[in-house]
Amino acid sequence: MPVGTQATVKGLTQQALAEDLGVAILLANTYHLYLRPGHELIRQLGGLHRFMSWPNAILTDSGGFQVFSLSGLRKVDEHGVIFQSHLNGDQHTFTPESTVDVQLAFGSDILMVLDECPEYPVSHEYARQSMHRTVRWARQANQHFRSRVAESPGCHALFPIVQGSMFPDLRRECASALLDLDSDGYAIGGLSVGEPRPLSLEAVEATEGILPRSKPRYAMGVGMPAELAEYVARGVDMMDCVLPSRNARNGYLFTSEGRVIIKHNRYKDDPRPLDERCRCYTCSSYSRAYLRHLFQSGEILYAVLATWHNLRRYLDIMREIRHAIISGSFPEYLKCVRPASEDAG
Amino acid sequence: MPVGTQATVKGLTQQALAEDLGVAILLANTYHLYLRPGHELIRQLGGLHRFMSWPNAILTDSGGFQVFSLSGLRKVDEHGVIFQSHLNGDQHTFTPESTVDVQLAFGSDILMVLDECPEYPVSHEYARQSMHRTVRWARQANQHFRSRVAESPGCHALFPIVQGSMFPDLRRECASALLDLDSDGYAIGGLSVGEPRPLSLEAVEATEGILPRSKPRYAMGVGMPAELAEYVARGVDMMDCVLPSRNARNGYLFTSEGRVIIKHNRYKDDPRPLDERCRCYTCSSYSRAYLRHLFQSGEILYAVLATWHNLRRYLDIMREIRHAIISGSFPEYLKCVRPASEDAG
């Protein structure tokens, strides 16, 4: 899922995303859109799909991750989390119930429960208490969601989030407790918080046998191109990550031959497309030399073309993985991409 | 002509420009592209059309205007102009001959001669001397251009530039002198240098009866939407201006009902398209409320959508003018848009 933090995937039109890239679902950030322009305004304008003119599915996070990473002074208690807006310092409160309401105001297709996302590292004891609160919040959010949807039915799903820091026992305990909610899907959170990469994979592995196979599993905030197949191999169906878009803007481009750092002098007079095997608009129309020129000149078109390509690369990898699974060749696919990971990382 | 300073119209893909907006010709800046990435590199990569993947015509200015407005220490003498790069302080020289060579390396369809573009105001005496130098440079450039094209023929045109500050007698003298060159077209330069608007129109009027009717006339660096018909009424066929694109990025949007300053609070919950009569991608897909949200959030997509619309608005005005001329109703059209100018300015 491409990340559309502020109801826009930075640099791309909704037309490019839906029609050219074939994006079926994107992620938007509850925290950002709650603060600006506000969920009531978005509701009044017909919901997030209509507001941003997006024809396909939208998943919104609960805002928890941003509260913990972006906002100033914050206070967590059993009730929820009190935080200061990073925009103007205003004080706000998120509760398990209120974040469901905010996301229903958006009209999100997939809503996430409010969770506490601990930083890394934390003690086992802190992680345990925090995980238990996340489970209690998930129950409250789920109950509130079911009563809201019963009142005014719509086609929404609410995913609870498995936490437990990097402790496999807590991850397993959390996943088991969340099973009771019989949710439409399950998310695995608390990843990409600064932990070494093998630990992220272990945290996902821990709950592989517990989460129901028939429900989608969403690993939040991952990963590098070479890691996508690794997560899928551990049962993950959905991922979101700012890497393809953020790295694009910073000059890091992902290709089928590995990473291209576009500012490097070697691309100055390189007439080849960024990735000769890629069929995206950028690779069909422009050379590395032109992309480098745009990057060096700080041009907006650089961000547009680079994001376009990097998203295509991620989506192509996921398409390859899907084809491999369908044709029964995923184990071979995984073997085949694993050695390449070293270069492509 | 949209302005593509660094071989890109800021924020728009070449596909959007050529296919969606129907841009038949755009302007690129010799000064900028000479400094970065350099004309030899562009030649080596197949010329500017291929470098930037642009299927239609390109006009390049001579660099004179930027040398006078952007570069540090500069020295003009009969030979040409010595200047320091605004990027790194390196010293460079432009001569009437060298700027032709640079633009031929680009493969520009329309080249401009090196001129001196005096600031405003200047004395009649300074303007006279400067204008005479511009005429001498135009002769040199023209001679060099003809011999270069005779060596390796291609489909290029070189336009000399009428100068003379805001003095009608100097403007007329300059235009008469340039007639000898029998050029494919004539530009009127030295406008938009800080002079009151009526003086720009007078400067154009001064040469209306002198420049050949059968050749295109290009007023450089103008104008506001309401002025376009005024220039056409004074015999102008071509114009370029950064206003539609620069103003777009700064939040000033031109509509058929006048100007919209998108940050204004009144657009916060405005579900209407920016311009209900406009058929551009932006107006077909997005609301004022969404555009305002993108602007307030500093999002790249704002620049993309705003530029898309403003360029469409300019091109629509020029299309209206062409239709009015062809149908013989231009005088009525002019009367009709004149009162509106007050609001739309």
C-alpha cells in the first residue's frame, strides 16, 4: 500500500495511482488528517474517498504511531492518550472509541484500532503492560465499532494490532488474546521502530501459527524491496511503507538490478532508462541523465517521476510474488531473490 | 508558451503537457541549461527534445535576460557579456555567436539572439546605446546562424529582439534596423522589467506598424490573463510567462470568474471545482477544499494540480482568442473581456 499521509501520495495524482500504477488500496494517516483538515470537515465533504477523489480502497491507521513519534508532550493512561498537535501545540485526546469515530467519519474501508506502539528497546515488563493495554483498547474499539456499524451499516473492517515489542512470548500472547475479537483481519504493529531487521522478521514469525490463515495479515510500516518476499513467506498479505516514496524524493531509486543513487556522477550522461526492465511512465520516457538533472536542480518533476518509478517497483515485486504463489513456485522465487537481496538492500 | 526553465515545466510531466494540455511549444532557458547540465551534455544526449522527452517545439531564449537578472558580477562590452554563474561563481562569457552555438547544441526550434535587456528606468541615452549594441549583436548572431545552418541544415529559426526600453522612438528605430535581417520572426523584449503596465503595451504598439505582418511576433515575458488579448490586439502572436506556473505554486489561481487565492478560509469547505467552466484534470477531479488542504499542507500534488489548471486557463484564453480571430469577432471579444479585466487582473 502506497502511503498517502495527508490524503495524497506525495507527488502523484490519483489518476496516475489508480489508472497507471493500478493501486487498489492506499494508506492515509488518521493523526494528520484528524488535525488537518479535520475529520468533521472530511465527513461533511462526503468522506475521504470523495475528498481526495480516490476510487479504490483506503486503510487508515489509528493515529497511535504518529502520536508516539511526532507529537509533543503526550500522556498515556488506561483511558487513551492525550497529546499536543505538532502543528500548533493544541491538546487533543485519542481514545479507542474516538479513533474509530474519526475513521468512520473518513469513511475508511479498513480502520485500525488505537494501540500503544512502544519504542525500541523497552523492558519485557513495560512491553507486557503496554501490550495488555493494547489488547484492552482493541476490545473496547471493537465493541464500539460493532455498535456503530450496527446503527448505520457500511462496508468497513476494523483490524486490531498485535504488539509485544520484540518479545516472541508477548507477541504470541497478544495474538491469541486478539483472536477472540473475530476480526476481518489482523495487523502486526510495533515494527520499524529502530530494531535490527532480523528482529522484525522474528516478531512476525512469532504469531505466524496463531493468526487465522483465512484472514488478511498486515505488517505495518515495512519494508525494503528485498524484504517483501520475506514477510510474505511469514504469512503477511499486506504491507505499507513510506520507503518507496520517501527514498524516491531523497534520490534513492529501486530497480530490478539494485539501488540507484541518482545524484552519482556516473549517471550524468547515462542515456538509459532507470530500469530497463521496468514499464513505468518514468522508465518509458526519461533517461537517468534527465532524472539526475532534475534531482540536481531540485525540480518538482524529479519527485513525481522518482515516486512513480519506486512505487511501480514495489507493486511489480508484489505482483511477482502473487504470480509465484498462484503458480506454486513461491519457494523457488524466494530462493531466487534471496541472494539478490544483498545487492538490492 | 509555458516556461520550462530547467527543461521541465515545474510540476508537470511532458505527457500532461503534450497530451492533456495540448502544448505545442514551450520555452526553455539557455542560461540555466548552459550552466547545468551544459549544452555539450545535452547535444551528446541527442538534443533538448530527446533529453527532456518533449515531442513538440522548443523555443530557447538567448540567456541575456537571466545574465542581467540572476548572475553576479557581469560586464558588458561590444564583444558580449562576461558573467558569474549564480550556482558556483564560475566565470563565463556569452557572445552573439556563442549563444547561437549553445542553442544549436540544444537543437532548439526557435533560437533567440543575444540582447541586452536594460532595467527600468534607464536614460534615453543609455537605452539608445544599448539598443544599438543589441542591433549589432543581432546582425552578428544572424550571420553566424546562417553560416552554421548552411553547414549542417536543420529546421531552425532565429528571432532577433526589439529593445529600446520604454522609448517609442528607440523601439521604432530598433525594429526598422532589424528588418534588414529578414528573420523568420521577431521578438519584443525588455518588457516585464518593473515598468508600469501601460508602458509595456505602448512599447509593443510602437513597432506594430513596422514589424512584418507575415512573420510571427513574440512578446517576451508577458502577461496577466486579462492582458493576453491586449497584446494580441497589438499584433502579438506568441507570448511566454512564468505567471501561470509561478502563481499557481504560490497559491494564486486564475479562473474564468477571476482570481482565487486558495489559502483563503472561505475555500476550506468548498466542494466546488476551482473553475466550474474548466475542463482540466484538476477541475474535473478535485474540489477547492482539497486543493486548499494540499496547499496548507505544503504537498507536492498542490503544485502539480495548480500548475495544471493555470496553464489550461492560459491556453484556453489563447484558444478563445484564436477562435474569435478566425470567426472575425475579435473586436467584440476584446470589448467583452475588457471590463472583466478589472476583476480578473
